[in-house]
Amino acid sequence: MGPIDLTRTLDELEGESWGEPNFKSRLVIRAHALRKKPLCEFSNEDLRLLIRQQISLDFLLPLALERLGENPLESGDLYVGDLFCSILEVDKDYWDSNIELKNELNEVIGIYEEAREIVEKHINKYRSSGR
């Protein structure tokens, strides 16, 4: 897949409209509404919500991984790092079929692990100094 036109909606990119929700839960209503929102307007929470539901991964994962490459602890509305955690919950079969995206995920994991090690060293130094 080539570059994604972020000014388009999921309905436009996938060439199908989900129409109106036929089940009246907040999650279903929100997912349907997000399909009509241009990707350039997606918040981290929008990404987290749809990725966690395994919706439109081909379009949303590249966007989310780009954000996480800059800061693996980018967050939606639940907790620090919740966007990263939602990506880590994507089915193994998806990653096995999308090696390029899996490699991007592994890069983000590496960035996170390196940052964690550095911060933990500073925390341990701080604590051992008796401050």
C-alpha cells in the first residue's frame, strides 16, 4: 500500500460506508462516527479505540506507529501508553501477514526499551543518593 491520504475518511479509503449504527452502544456509535472523520483529525484516543477493536488496521496502524515512533508513550484517554498497548493487542495473524508494519512495531518497542533503561538508571541513581 502506498502513502495514505490523511484528508480522507475510512469510509472513503475503504470504499464502503457502514451507514447508521444498528446497535445503540456508545462504542458502536463512536466507531461509526469515526469512519466519517478525516484521518488527519484523528486523536490518539480515536486511534486507540478503533485499533483496540481491530478496525481498519491497514490505515490506522501506520498512523499510530508514526506517532509512537516519536513518543512510545503517546496516550489516548485511558492511561499513559494506552495507544501503544492497543497496538500490542493486535492479533498475531495480522502481524504475520504485515511484516513491514511488524518491523515498524519492533522499532517502536526498541525505542521504548532504550528510553526505559535510561530513565530507570536515572531513577536508581536518584534513589540511591538518598534524595
